[in-house]
Amino acid sequence: MDRLAADGIDVVRVTYPDLIGTDRAREVLLEELPRACEHGLAFCRAVYHTSPQGDVVPVSGGLDAGLPDICVRPDLDTLVPLPWEPGVAVCLAEVVDPATGAPATESPRDLLRAVLARCTEHGLRPVVGPELEYFLCDPDPSGGWRRYAPDPGVVYTAGLRADPDNHLLRTLRHVRDLRIGAISGNHEFDGGQIEINLAHSDAVSAADRSFRFKAAIKELARKEGRLATFMAKPFNDAGGSGFHLHLSCDDTEGRNTFDDPSGPYGLSATARHAVAGILAHAPALAALLNPTVNSYKRFGPDTLAPWLIDWGLDNRSAMVRIPPERGSGARLELRLGDASANPYLAIAGTTAAALLGVLAGEEPPAPLEGYGYDTARSAVLPQNLSAALDALEADTALTDVLGKGFTTSFLTYKRDEVERFHRHVTDWEFTEYAYHL
């Protein structure tokens, strides 16, 4: 308390992720922080069941139970000053059910911890490196939003050529000061699209930092009167934004278990089995890593967004890519996810599938050679959210690891999203039919 006061902090923002990875929070005056730590902050559990449009989805334990509380306690180990808000520090929170004292059923952070506990039982410590892309948008004078600096051909560039307002430099410095392990940033394939990479770490830290990164990017854009979106594919004339995960596993001595100079492709049996597990459970993983109706518009030939279930050696057209590094850098890169994914759920699902693969001990098929996207060689992923949700429900091995309570809540919440979309009359429908029919 004294240190925070001496640093000019008088407000602590306590934040945690909901089911879709949006930050929910409360501002706590510094003098009230001890009380918040001791007794917790009461939130309605239905915050986990609330849609982006403010509807409360009838998930079990919410409306049917009379909208009970969850208890949110600041995790002071995660406390850090907020670089762009003088006098404010921010921390993550632990979320429990006050009736039982156990973690809340829908808590994404606790879901990931539970999956990692299963990995620990088998001597594996997942290490994750996140890569996230987003689009930056300016207000459109005619209404809505348009891409910032939309010039083409600026992939892997930096500076004023594609960023006339130096958004990337300002943002990179802010997220550095937020202490979330930002490494570097550049402009991505489409105009107005930016990627910032985060350091690899243990899986919970990687998810925490990805969650805080997404919240920070959106908040910094708002301060500039702009919109930063991690939507999978916000524009018809541009590609989508990905959330790639680099995954390896250390043993109890901190050694990378994916490396084996004598193994096929320089990979250990653990690495190959992890790849096989991710391939086997890919249809179900799509529900967690491509979790919106819009996600499936990112897929398609020549998009560099994987829509087939395959793997390859340093091959960016494969769903699972094995980067060329070996030794301590041996790892896989899962390119399936899009930027709208909840980091905790994406990492939990990926590590659970990898663990199941290691336990099954099966080998993956031969790796993809050449440019992919050939349905004669590889199976097709679910092509819409409904199909992905059905695949998740049917994958009992994966849902057993994720837990019945979480899986039921997630499926109910997301199927409501699909139903609402199907009832909504879109701009495409009006343009296609209104004049001629």
C-alpha cells in the first residue's frame, strides 16, 4: 500500500476474462484494496453468460439459479502500473464460487490451470509463445469504421510507409511498459493490420499476457479515437487476423522434450505424439480457437489460414507448422486459431489435445510437402461454428479433460450466438434480394 501510494497510485483496476476473453473489471480505490483482498468483490455470475450485445444467455447456474454471485479477489502478484493512465495500477483476479470456495465453473484462467495440472501429472510443462494480429480502424466520415492506412504491399514493414501516425511505435512502447513480454511488432499482410509478438513462457503466463495485451491494444486505440479489433475477418476485401501458438513442453528438469537429434525430423516421440493429438482433436479445437460465426470466413484456399487438418516442416500452408529450430527451440506452431479466440481457452484446448496425443502414443501421418490446401491429401476442418460446436461436444476425450461444467456452459453460450445470427437479417441478404425479389 505504502509503495503504491509513494508511486502515485490511488486506484487499482481489478480485471478478469469472461467466456469470450473480454475483460471484466472494477476500479478499487487504493484505501479499499485490503478489504477487496480479504473479502473479495461481488460480481453476478451471469457476467460469464452475457453476450456482446448485452443479452444474458440462459446458461445453467445463471438465470435459472436466480443470478447468483461470484467472488473476485485481486491477484496482487500480477499488479503493474498502467502506463497510459496516471495513478492507476491493474491486476488480474482469482474468481471463486462463494458457495463452495472452488473456482468458478466458467473461469477461463482456472480451466487452463486444471488442464496444466493434468500435464504436470505426466511430467510435462507446456511452454507457449503467442502471436496475435489485429486491424486498426479510423472513423469513417460516412459512418462506421474504415481501415487505418489501407495501402497494400506493406507486409513485414515498419515506419511511416504504412503507419503515417506512428501508431505501432507508440503502442509497442506502452505494452513494453505494461510488462507483458512484448518483443517486436510489424505491419502484417493487409493495410491497417498489425502483429505484435510476445515472449514465450509457461502457459498461464502466456495466456495472462495475451489477455492483457488484447485489452491494452483496444484501450490504447480508444484513447486515439480509433477501433482496434481482433475480430477474425472484419473486412470482405482483406484477409483475417490470426492467433498462432508456438508450443513446446519442458520436463521436470526444464529440458525441452520436443528435441531429439536422432528422431525423425529431429523431433522426439513426445513432439510427434503431440502433433498427432492436435491433428486428431482439430475439429473440436476449432470451436475454441475459431469461436465466432465470423471466424469461418477467414478460412479458404490461398488465405494462409488453415482449413485442412495437416502438418508440415517449416510450411506455412499447414495447420501445424514445425519451425526449423531444434535443440532448446524445438516446437510446433499451431496456426489454426484466429485473433478472436479467448487466450485461456485456446491454450487450454491446445495443451489438452497435445497431452491426449502424448498419452495415446500415436504417430502423425507423413508431413505435408509443398503448398497445401489440397482436399485429396488432408481432411477438412469444420466450416462453420455450428459444425465446430458439434465436433467439440462429440469429442468426449477432449471434453473430459476440459471438464463437463465448462463444456456445457460454453456450448450453450455459443449455440445461442449461432441462433441469434441465423435470425438476423444481414446487409448481404438485403443487397442480394431486395431489389430483384
